[in-house]
Amino acid sequence: MSDFPALVSEFGPAIQRVAASYERDQGLCEDLVQDMLVAIWKAWPRYRGDASPRTFILRIAHNRGASHAMTQARQPRVTSEMPELGSATDTALRAAERQEQADRLLRAVRELPLGQRQLVTLALEGLSYAEMAEVLDISSNLVGVRLNRARKALTDKLSGETDQ
């Protein structure tokens, strides 16, 4: 377990992105990241090296995220969250446009069904079809079919958003 801080350092940003794909509320997202890290820490002694550490960690993170999404779907949510206005120092138009595109993409990903959301998030993390198949415990062929459907759904959502 002495290498756990190194794992967190290496995979922490990916874990945060996975959590953000499941939870938009910043506070709940931070809690979800902590839950994911605890689950990874508890599971790490069982890691046998059959898969890459990245695949092992992302599988745990996605499983925890899926559990979180199902729990949240059963609970009514009241938020007093104000939309983020951005920092005053971020005045570059390109940076604002990139942020808006990233926000639109993240909103669209969050609207996808859970299975599609998982595949898109893993694809954005750069996993191969084989790695995604291992994380989700499905065949590589099924990854290809489902990812293609997810991309189409995402494209439809994003193009529908710009038409409005």
C-alpha cells in the first residue's frame, strides 16, 4: 500500500473526471471522488496484475460512480447552486469558448444513459476497446457497438442544443 500515494498522483485527475461525469454538484462530486479513492484503497491489496493498474482503478471508479448515480436517482435533490460565472482573470475569449464547449460536452454526457455515459467517459480517458471491455466486463465488439450508439446520441444532443 506504500505506492497508493503514487497511484493517486498518477490517476487522480482521471478519477476526478470520472466523478464529474456522474455528479454535477461540486460538493457531491468531491464526496464521490473520496468514495472512489476509499474503494480503490480497499481493493488495491486484491490487485493481482491481470489488468493494467489504470484499468483496475477506472473499473472501481466507474462501479462506484454507477452506484452513486443509482442512489441519487432515487433521492429527490434540492439545490441552491448558482451557476459559475468564471473568474475575473479569465478574460481570454478562446479560453471562455473552450470552457463553454467543455461544459456543453459534460452536460450532454451526463444526460446519456448510464452505460453510454460510462463508455464515453472511458473513451475520453483514452482507453482502448479491450480496456473498456475489461472495465465494464463486456466484449470488445459490444464496446464498439455501444460506443458508436453513444457517440451518435451525444452528437444528437449537442446538435440539438445548438439548434435551440
